[in-house]
Amino acid sequence: MNFDPWIAILQRDPAFDGRLFYGVTSTGVYCRPSCPSRRPLRKNVRFLPSAAAASRSSFTRCPLTVVSLGAIPAPAGSGAAANSAASAGCGRISTFDVSPRGDRQYHALILLLDGVTPGPSGGEVYRVTAGEHRLLVAENIPTRQMGFSEIASLRRKTSKELIVTVKPDTTAMVAAQYHMDKGGDLAHGTYWDPVVWREVPETCP
């Protein structure tokens, strides 16, 4: 490459989309340079020549990365939903942590997807049939955001149910919505709720 790939990423330069990808070792995802997600730390970035190379390196496609130069592999969900996706039309559910901090939305974890533990382990994007899906979600709100010190690490991990209607060729972005006015109610879990904060149009092969 006769250019600095890091500069292209920092500038979100669309001229290099399809020519350059980058993997983020701290999250396990890969993106195109113009991806709107927050910029990672330079030490966590690996430069990659193609989406196929990213997949071979065990990176998962960022749900906000849509590339017109062919389909990009994505991990499938588990269970019957994934098996019938091709015939019923499909979409995705994602917990990739790019939700707006100004709206007090933070990372969430999907414990169960339609009663089944989703896979692969550590994945953040799950391909599912279009339609209604029942999630069991846990919050992963950073301790420092809750206004508490070490006591926040002792809070009860209250999981909550979320019903998501996934549209065909759409990724439903799931996050944990923090309610600051109820931040002290750790025992009952009223300080947060799982939400779909954005729907991203995205072809589902």
C-alpha cells in the first residue's frame, strides 16, 4: 500500500472501501474505513486486504459495515431460526457496541435467542428468520457510567426479556438503556431496559 491505512480509517475515507478492511482485536469485528462506528485504539487494529481475509482471521463483520463488492460472511444464529432463514427471508440481531452514549445506551448481552443459547460463543451478530424473536438480555453497562464506585460491581445481574420483530434484510441493533434516575435501584433492576435502538438495512444472503 502506498498510503497510510490508519489515516484512511481515522478520516473514514470511503475511497478505500473495498480495498482495505481493518480488524479490531478487542472486539473481534472487522470494518471498512468509512464505517460510522467509534474509532478503535491503534494498538488493537489489524489491516486486512479483503473481507475474505478478515473472515479467515476469525473476525466477524461489523453490522454497520455494508460493502457493495460482494457478500460478506456473517455468523449464523443457532437453532431452527437459522436453519430456515433461507426459505423464510432473514435478518440479523446485533449487540455490537456502537450505540450512542449521549442517549445512555450501552452494551448488552444476549443470553438466550428463542430459548436457545446463541452461537458462536462471544458472537455479537446472529442471523435469524424475519419475524418475531424472544430474547433474554443482560446489561453490560460500564461501572463508571453508573456513578458508583466498587459497589456497582456487586449489583444484581438482572436479565430481562425483549421481543424483537426483525424485518427482512434488516439488522436490529440491541442495547442496554440506562435510566439514571433509577440508578440506585440495583436489586430490582429498574435502572435499565433492553431496547432496539436502531434498524440497519442490510442484505441478508
